Amino acid sequence: MLQIDNIDVYYGKIQALKGVSLTVNDGELVALIGSNGAGKSTTLRTISGLLRPKQGSITYNGQPIDKLQSHDIVRLGIVHCPEGRRIFGSLSVNENLRLGAAAQTDKNLIERTRKDVYELFPRLSERGNQQAGTLSGGEQQMLAIGRAMMSQPKLLLLDEPSLGLAPLLVESVFDIIQRIKERGVTILLVEQNAWQALDIADRGYVMETGKITLSDSAAALLTNPQVEQAYLGGAV
Amino acid sequence: MSLTSYFLQQLINALSIGSLYALVAVGLAMVFGILRLINFAHGDLMMIAAYIATFALMSHIPLPIALIMMMVGTVMVGVLMERVAYRPIRKAPAVAALLTSFAVGQILQNSTLLVSRFAQQPVQIAFPQIDFLRGVVTIGDLTVSKVNIASLVIGLGLLFLLNQFITRTTLGLSMRAAAEDLQAAQLMGIDTNRVIVTAFAIGAFLASIAGLLYAVQAGTVNPDMGFTPVLKAFIAAVIGGFGSISGAVVGGYALAFLEVLLTAIPGLGDILPAATTSPSVISFFKTYLPGSLSSYRDAFVFVILIFLLLVRPGGILGTTDREGRQ
């Protein structure tokens, strides 16, 4: 479904990704783990067109997408739910969801998806007219995921959805991710919570300083001692 | 004139000036909200509108067609400005964009001068009379110029429509979203270029109406007529809460009320009815707040605004979001 082939990405003169390759197959939940600054978010930002690779290519169902604009990539069904939630705080919950469907034209489908999102997140439906900025951290994360769902993702890029949440909420976020997968959405999940991410993933990649250093089935990675070492940045 | 009439008169003045400030200020705020660009050439769009109307009416083009030419022409200049001058430097530092806006303003002013010279017109041209905006309306001892009433009604009407647009349509919501977080808006599949062009187009449209009303009030047009209004609109937007559309509206009316208040109070000594007011009050006004003081209005306005910004740095409606932006 998604094929990243040997990409180099720079922030100005600083190289953030060095020859990163990864594959996400239809229906999979793939975890991309690694310590802070390893390049996980950069990878997602490059897929969604916010950054451009200097080398290498990204193809989606065989179509090259690394020169497309972000809003066109969304229309293809690749939806990026960014780190730090990035909800529109001055807009209401409903307005945030409506903008999630900004690229959609089918009114009936939008309405159906909204019901679907409310079913997934009952808390949001109670707060439809509330200003999004006044929601709790957990609710904001639900809204960010719900808003991404409004874009009809075929491939959902989730960046640190558990960041800054209380342990109980982290549990429910991982729960939700599994439920989204069950609905047939392919997911590329970036997480610092490596063990929990691998627990629900089919396969995983480990990143260190801009490179993929390990890739295996999630079950195999869970028992691989190198993962722990990589995750702690080789400090052990 | 009775005290009530004096009060009403000043109220209408304030609302009509405030509407003009607000019409210009929302254009500045929309663009600033999304691009962090202070577009000082925005005032020159008013000037362009006034000139298109002037030349069209001088060529005896019927008023409705002249007004349509004015609106369409100004919107085209606004959109072109974004495409040619601002889009290429969108990733440049804010200072570069600010300087560019001054350059754009100069180019528009000089082009107007050239066209005037080519049309063998002086630098300052009398604005052709528009019949339905001419003269005054008298109700009792209250006298209000028609253009003031028109500014008030048209201004409030357009601001109402703008409010409908930004709260009810997806494009309008996208605009508010883009102002809050441009990148997140992109990730929603929002075409940010389309949103930015829309902001420039709406801003230019509102500026064209404001430019027309301003020219009618002033009676003349000249190439730097946009400078004072854009400065006032900038101040209005800042005190309201820069970057927010509602802030620009609130700021526009607040600035106008403050100006009118500071003009009206010093004149009170001559207005207060001598029969019912104690002489000491009247002499207080005449001694300490004489009518001549109103020429220092702007100085007092700015002192008050400085205090306002000390107390509320984000403006009247300002909130500071996580990036420390207002």
C-alpha cells in the first residue's frame, strides 16, 4: 500500500532521515518506534507532504506521492493525525470534525462518518458545541483522532497519540486504535510507548538517529533485546 | 442643540467611523491571522477602489456599473498582490514580508499617479458626487449626513455577512482554522492557497467599499489617501486582538468610540444647558476641557491605548495560544 524507498530528508542543512525505507501493507498496523529525535515524526511529515525528500521516493498504491501537495495526499486517503493533537482550539468540537471532512464532498457520507466518530467517542458527542480548546487533554486527543477519521482515511498516520496522557487514558487510546484497525483502516503508528505499540501492532520498525535499524514482526521485536537498547538510545 | 441630540449625533458618528475602521481592519486581520503578514498595502486597495470609481464616474459610466467595476477591479488587485508579491516570499522572515508590503503600496501609489498624469488629471482629484450619498438627513434637531448613515448600515451589514461566512461555510471555517494552525489545516485536506486567496479577495472587497465611503466623506481622492485609514485599522486590529476577525471589529468600533468621545467631551461646555446645569460644572468644562482641546484627540487616544495594551497585551479579545501568538 505504502512504499517508502531510501529517502533522505533535511531540515535546512541538517539531515534528519538517512536512507529510510519502509513498507505498510493493506490492513496492517505498523508501529514505528524509537527514542526522541530519531526521525519518527519527520518520516510521517514527509509522507503527508509537509516535508520533501531530497532523495528516494514514496509511492502509494504504486503512485508516486512525494511531489504532491498535502491537501492532495489527504484526498488519496492518507491522513496524518499530528503530534500534539493540533486541534483548532477556538472552534467547536463539531466545527473541528467538519473541517476533518474539508476534502469530502459527499454530504451523506460526511454525516455517516460523524455518527461513526461519535459512536467511537461518545464523550465528543456530548460536547459538540463546546470550544475545543476547553476540552481535557484526553478529550482533545479523541477529537484529534476523530477529526482524522472524518477525512475517510485508508491509511492513518498516528503521531504519538498517547503523549501526555494519564495511564488509564493511554489504555483507552490504544483500545481505540485497535478498533479503528478492525474497521479496515491501515495504520502507521509512531509511539514512544514502544511496548504498548508493539503489543497491538502486526509489524514494527525501530528508528535510531534518522535510520531504520531493526524491522521485524511485532511479536519478535517484543522479545528482541536490541529493541530495549535502541529505545534507550544505546545508554544501557 | 439639546444634550440628547448631541449624544445621538456623536453615537452615530462613532458607529459610522467604527464601521469604516472595522471594514478595513478585518481585511488586515484575516491576512495577518493566516500568514503573520502585516499588509500595509491594504490601505492602498481603498485608494485603488476610490480611483476606479472616480475615473469610471468621470467617464459617465452609470453608477451601478461603476461600483461593480470598482469592486471587481479592487478584488483583482488584491488577489494579484498575493500572487505576485507575497506568495513567492511566503517562507521568508516576517520582516521581508513587511518591507514587501511597503513596496507594494508604493508601486500601487505610483501607478495611480502615472495613470492620473496620463489622464491629464491633477494629483488630487475631486470625487464625483454620488446622488444617493449626498446631503443630510434631518430628524428633529438632529442632522446626520447620508454618507454617515450609509457607512453605518453598509458596514454593519457586511460585517454580519462576513460573520455568517466564517461561522457557517466550510471555506470560512477553513479560514479560521488556517489562522489558528496553518499546517494542521493542510493535514485536513484544506487547500491553504485557496484559503489565502479568499482572505485577500474578501479583504480587498471590504476595502473597496470602505474606500468608496471614505472618498465620499473626504470629497477628494489622492494617491496616499490609504495611509491614515490603514494605520487606524492596524491600531484597531491591535487593540481588538490582532489576527482575530472579531477582535478587528471590536477594535474598530472601540477606537472610533474613543476618538468621538475625546472629541465630544471637550465641547460639552458649550452644549450643556445653562438653565439646568450648575454654573460651576459649565465653567469646569470651559476652563479645563475647552473645545480647542479636541485637536489633541489623537495624543489622548494613543495614551489610553498604550495603557490598554499594558493591561491587556493581547488586545481586548486577545488570548495567547500555546505558541505565544495572539
